[in-house]
Amino acid sequence: MKKILIFALCFFIATASFSQTSDAKVKKLPAVTIKNIEGKSINTSEISNNGKPIIVSFWALWCKPCQKELSTINEVYDEWQKETGVKLVAVSIDDARSTARVKPTADGNNWGYEILLDVNSEFKRAMNVNQIPHTFLLNGKGEIVWQHTSFSEGSELELIELVRKLNKGEDISTNK
């Protein structure tokens, strides 16, 4: 009986470690159709940046830390783009009742980002976003290599440092 239990335990451990390695597959953006701020349909799996890094930030009008993050990055975004070619895509998870206020908010804050509207939270669910702000960093191949929730002053410095490392070809896959 002990041999069977030991065998079963070893089999379980071997299977569990195999599933962990198979979960380490490269993750890309899922294919979800949402709209941009002009009302044009966008397939999220086609978000690209000519081989340069992409930041995808989930936010909402009611989320003050989200708006603080986007405004803080906006202050240095032009410099980031010139230095690294990074592109930021801000995905609003506001529902249909409040999406009319998204464009005025983005325009009022002078955000130069691509704004997408995830009105039905399909993209949010597909990306397993449970808390916002939730920021993802994609390498030039469109692979998700890093993610982070919340925002505090200085978080943007860590983010740009990771973008710089990506541009140098360094591996930053930590998936925080």
C-alpha cells in the first residue's frame, strides 16, 4: 500500500511540475473585438507597434489611481516614445452609460494614447483583470512579458526601465 501511495505521490508531483512548465507558454493578447474612441472596431490580438514594446493599461473614469497613472506617464510619454518607440494603449472598462465621458476625459488630460473602449468587459475578462489600474507590458513580438496592478508615484520609472531593457533584448519575464 505504501508503494502505491508513494508512486501516486510521485506521479502527482511529476504531473504538477509538467503543468507548470506548460503554463509558461508565451502569452499574447487574446482576440476580442472592442471599439476605439472613434467607434471603429478593433481586434485586440492585432494591437502592434512595428516590433517595439507596447504598454496596455486598463483603467476607468471612477478610478483615481488609474487616471493618476495615465497622467503621470503622459508627462514623459513623448520622451519615452522618442527614446524607445513604446506605444501605450489605454483600455477603458467603463460601461455603456459612462463611455460618453471617456473621450472628454482623455482630451481634457491631453492624453496622446490610443484609447480603447471595453464596454462589455470582454477584453478585461480575457486578460484576467480583476483590479485596476492593471498594466501589461508586451515585447516587440506582442508577447506579454510583465504585468502590474496598482499605481504609486515612481511606478512609471520602473515601467520605462523595463521598456529600455526590452529594447536591449534583455529578458524581463517576471509576470508580477
